[in-house]
Amino acid sequence: MGRVAGRRSPATSVLRRSAARLAVAGLFLTVASCATETSGDTAENPETRLSGKVLTPAKQPPGNIPEVRFLTPEAKTPGSLVYADWITAETAMRKAPDDVGGAPEVRVPGNGRITLEIDTNVAPGYAEVITYTNRGSNGIPRGELERLTCEPAPRAGRCVLNVHSDRSTAEFTAHHPAAVLVFYASWVAPSADRVDGEVRLPPEVSASWAFLVGP
């Protein structure tokens, strides 16, 4: 998993992988093992990937943590924010991986096709969907079923990331009955946007949203 441009060194990847796994007991946020950064000044966005992987200036991440919604013909259900490492000029929030027991319940359509709506038109640098069989007594998901990396067409596999004028969407098919669905996404900040006055901002922001899957 990961992006074409700007891979981290093996040592950095190992350190971040270990830290993420310890933070969630190896369950629903092995985030850093999958996320890779661009150079900070350039990034592949969905539009340029369609035309030969041309590098263009990276876009600034959303200032505030976007809402992620589970779409059905009847409703748009906001997910529960269960993890965040989000420090920008507008927002400062660090939330450790949390119990998903308070997440909203959703129902997967009969064809298994799921659409998540992300309340920003800035494409994540990395995104993935993870499904689980159940929750432990502490509310943390366990029994990982499936982990899908979300990418734009034509590179997209089983989870397709699309950017629209006012939002983004992730579309995929659930192949196994699941009790919990977690969506993780991260955005890389261009180096020019990493300073707010005298404060140096982190190079990346990330968050996870959870849904409980009903029968």
C-alpha cells in the first residue's frame, strides 16, 4: 500500500508502523504502515494521475476535520470520529484511538456497494477502509476482515476515490459481513503551509471515522 511519489525510508516506515500498532493493540489503526508522504511541495492529485502522473503543487489540507458520511438513498449518516491527529491554523486536536461503541449504526445495501462522502474537495493523500467482525470488551474493533486502499481511477482497485467540486467520495464493495467499518484518511501539508506565525505545524494531518454495521 502507499503512493507512487515520495516513499519514506524503510527505517522511518518501521518506526511509524510499530508506534501505530502499539497505539491500538494491532487492531484498527495501523495507519502509518500504509501512509507515505510526498516531498511536501508536490503531490499527485486525482486529476494529474489521469494524465501521466505529473507532479503539481500540493493542496493545503482542510483546516478543520471534515465530516465523513455513509450514504444511502434515504439518508447521509455522519461517522463517529474515533481518532485524530489534526493540527492546522484553524484546528488543534489530538484524539487517541477510541471506543467505537458510540458510532452510528448503518445498513449495507443488498448489493454490498458502499459510498462514503468526505466533506472536502481536497483529496486525501492516503485513505483506506477497514472492516471487522466484532468489538472487544473495551469497544475497540477486532477480527479484521478486509483492508482496502482507496485510490483514484484508473489506478483504483476495489475502493475508488473521487473528487467532486464540493466533496470527495470513496466507493467500494463489502465482500464480507462486518460489525464495524472504519475509514482512515491523511492529508500532507505543503512545506510552505507548515508555519502559522511562529508556530511550526506538522507535515500531515489524519483522522478515522467509525460506523457500526447493522443486520
